[in-house]
Amino acid sequence: ESRLTEGRLIPSEVTVGLVEEEMRRQGWEGGRYLIDGFPRSLDNYETWDRLLGNKAHIKFVLLIECSQAVMEQRLLKRGQTSGRSDDNIETIRKRFITFKEETVPVQDLLESRGLVRTVNSDPGIDAVWHEVVEIFS
């Protein structure tokens, strides 16, 4: 909980372990999985590769991005009904800094390997849905 409040990431071994556990629970063999919000750091990716790289192939990473102003507006609106303690402007801005420091490097690495598909979410949900459907088709 304190890591979330501070906008920091959960340790990679914990995250990858939870993902693997859920994938096994869902029926590991031959499955296709959409994992939301992962990898968020180079350590996440390296831990995934070390622990699961020979068991599960990453076909691509879907990056849904927006401007910081749009992100803040959307998360503050979500915070009005979500009950999440981390949907406040201070924590949101810390999370954005964490994103730039931790996630952008893994995004750059995966882009260099041709694994990133990017959708701009500024236009709204209908435009995003259309682009995502195209990517998965």
C-alpha cells in the first residue's frame, strides 16, 4: 500500500510470480494472455525473461498513451468514484515521474525490438477502441 501511495513499483519477482500463478490457474498451455500494466520497468522485463521467457512469448506490447494533462484529468475523475487512495494529484504526478524514469526505458527497448504498438488515447474511448481492434485483428 505504501508503495502505491508513493507512486513506486511493486518488486518484479512479486509481480511476475503473481502473473505466472494466474496464467497457470487459467490453463497455461496454449493460452493467450493480455497483461495490463506490465512490464513497467527494465527489471520487470528482465525478471519476466529470466523466469518465464522460455515458457511464454511476448507477441507485442500495447501502449495506450495520452498527455500528462489528460491523464491527470481522467485519473482525478476516476478517483471520485473508485475509492482508490492513490487517485489524488500528488500521487498521480509521482506516478508520472515513475513512468518516465522506469517505464520509458523498457518502452524504448521493446520499441527497438519492434514489439510496441502505440495508441494515442487523447481523442477518447471510441477512437481508442477502433485502433485497438485493428491491432488485435
